[in-house]
Amino acid sequence: MPVTKTPMPTAQWSASRSIAVAALGLLALFSGRARAQGQIQPPSLAGTYQCRPNPDPCAWPGRTPSVSQSGNKLLIKGDKGETADAVLTSDTTISAGATFNSTGIIRPDHSIDWSDGTKWNKQ
């Protein structure tokens, strides 16, 4: 008795596969276009700041901290040489690690409202 094979529904599978591949292609196209046009640059936070009580006093890093920046990575330096690594977590938020241990909201004027109750105004 001859063996008959049941045809696979390749047309249906191919159509689904084609849609998935097309969707991935569009995603790659758009992400490639974003890279080619230059993704949104992080705000420039490098410089010297004046710490203002808001409402808490400026303890660490003192009254005139400075920030150096490379992309979304930051180094905060206090008045007495203390340092803390920080990272831009978005275009409007920052997270500083030990020894500062605070999160901040970056305002349009590049001032920073910190979770430790202080505000830094860029000089």
C-alpha cells in the first residue's frame, strides 16, 4: 500500500512567518534610522553647582559640588574631594551611588532636585 503524505499548510505558515519577519525588519529599520540620525543626546550636566537647602541642608558633597560627564556616566566630586559615581537613567533622571546615594530630577535649566532634600543649581 503506497504511503501518502499530507501536505503541510505551508502557505499559512509562510504568511505568518513573512509578517513576523517584516515586523522585525521594520523594527530594525527604525532603530537603525534612530542611530543614523543620532539618538537623543543626554543633557550636559558637567560643571560646578551651588547646593541649596530644599528643605534639607547641604551635607554631602558640600556647597559647591562639581560633575564631570562622559555620555550617561557621571562623576560627582564634593568640596573635600569625596567622589560618587552616577548615571543618567533617562533625560530627566539621575541616580548617584555610594557615597552620595541619591536620585535626582533634572530640570530644564539643568538644575537637579535630589532625593536627599537638596537642590543643585548649575553655575
